Amino acid sequence: MRLFARPELQPQRKNPRKNGANSQCAESGTLISFLKLEQPTTKSSLRFFPQINRLRCRGAAKSTRGRPHAQVNTLDETSRPTRNVWHKLHDPPECLPRYKAPSHVGSQPQKSISLSVTECALALDLSRLAIVPHSMNITDPDFQLERQLVLSDDEVHLWRIDLAAVAAGEERWQKILSSDEQSRATRFRFSRDRQYFTATRALLRTILAGYLGSDPTKLIFRYSENEKPALDPGHSGKQVEFNVSHSGTMALLAFARGRALGVDVEKIREDFDHEAIARRFFSDKEQRQLAALPAAARYEGFFRCWTRKESFIKAVGTGLSLPLHQFDVSLIPEDKNALLATRPDAAEAALWSLQEVPVGLGYVAALCVKGQGWQLIT
């Protein structure tokens, strides 16, 4: 089902169910496709560096009561990890691997220093550090992974793509797609839509291959009756679940192991009758919550409600066969427990975790994951 679908934003196809051209819409969401407009946004300055092989020591050696003293060790500002790293304390300094800065990273001249054996014993065992990405925000058209990614059973990873920034790599992205995906890309009427589709699918393949330790061009997708994509069961290792959404110039890719999940992002707009759409799709409780908001906050509240409902039905995987009035979500900003009720089975609400995820000014997004006790990594 598509609402007010704009034909110029859709691929030109005669039989979408037969040739699979509609699966991009399924990835992006089934409800709000008529509300998506592609408009430029500010390019994020964050960058992701997939591998750090050496940490740098800064500062000249100082003298403290006649003994050499070294300041160990701060990461380069562009590669400081945001998660905990584990270390041991028994390797000698000659075990430290070498680091070669990426060509696109500027750096200040560094002074080399020597460490005593005692000081090395107190330093981190850098050869065993598992540095995680500084950011999962992809803004580089030359983005690539240089090592296998680790996805624990209790983690959900959320990647954000600046589509306007990575679209320039279209020629490179096309080489990663399968033949049917390349064919689907050619059916888009506008070059911008083709570039966004190509980049999203190529990066989905790239990141999935990073988790599986495989070739991104060899991945095989299967589709449910509601056209929700998933990895073919033939891929080795514990099944990696994923979901994709895009709006404007932003795409979100969510990944988990053994957990059904759904994600949705929407660019906030104010050029439509939100009350009429809410009367058609929102539950009575949701309509009352929306009406209680100040007039200036209702459009944002509308999209907050919509992304939460969309992420839930995408996670369940039943599409619009699940009546939208049979479950309630909250409209409270930054709510971490936004699924209020499910009907007719009230116990189903406890099986899911539904929360808002911050994605930047002018957008709202929600993530729904089956089960409790997982950690979101962004």
C-alpha cells in the first residue's frame, strides 16, 4: 500500500512484485513514503576510520626527580574511540604495531620518545587493543572497511549515511551491487534517486560483509511476503538481522544478531494535513496525545509518532496487515519505552523495546528491537 505516492520519486517499472523493484520502498518503510522529499542537509564533519594500527605518544620526555617520564598516550583527535577497550600488561614495547595515517587525515608533527621497561609494564598492551570506530556516521564516498566488524549478541549497531556526501562514489558503489540491483537502479527516473539507492545498497552490503567476514558482492538476499529483505540462510555464522530506512539525504542501517528489528527515519515537514492522516492511521490515544501538544510542536509530534509506529511494524515484519490502531506508542521526546500497548494480546508489548534515536536537527527516528537488555552502539 502506498499513500499519495509521488510517481517521479519511484522507479519506472511495469510489475514491481515480479521484478522486485519495490523492495527499496520496503526497506525505507511502507507507511510514509509519500512524505519523503530529498533536500540537501549540512554535511557532517564526522568521519569513520575503520582501522587504527598504532597509537601515537605525544610530548617530549620530561624529567621528574632525575627519572625519565613519558606521557602515554593520547589518541589522535580524529581517531579517539568512544567505547571501552580491554588490555593486558605483559608485552614488551617492540610488540607495538606500526601506524600509517590515512592520506586524508591531517596531523601535527609528533615527537618520538622512549619508554623504560617499568613504564612499558604500566602502559597498555596496544597490540591487543580492539579499536572500535570513532563514528558510525558515513560521509566519505571512499568509505571502506579494512577489518572484520564485531557484533555481539547483546548489541544493536546503528549506522548513519549522509547520502548527499557519498553519492559522488556512484561508479564505485555500482560494482558492489548484484545484477538485479544494478538493473533496478537504472529504472529510477532521476539521477539523485538512483545515486541514493545505489549508495545505500552498496553500503548495506559492505557493512553486512564486515560482520560476516565475507565478500559484499557475494551476499544473497531473500524477501518476505511483505518484501522485507533478509540475508539468505545459507550465509555462515549466526544470522545477522538488519533493517534500512531513508528520508531526505539521510539513511539509517540497523544490525543485530538473532533479534528482529525495525528502524525508521523521517525528515520533518509541514506541507500536509497531519490531522487528517492522524485520524486515518493513529489510535485514539495517539490522536489525543497529538492534540494535546502546542500547535507549533504538532508536526514534529506527528513524525515522532509515525516513526515509532513504522519501526514497530517493520520489526514485526507483517507490514500493513497489522492494523495500526491495534497498538499505541507514546509521543514523549527521547522516550526509551515508547510502546505503550498492543491489542488484542496485551503481553506482546513486553516482548519489544521501542525507543527514539537522535539523528540530528530536522529529522526524527525510532528503533524497535525484539527483547530486552541490549545496548545501542552508534
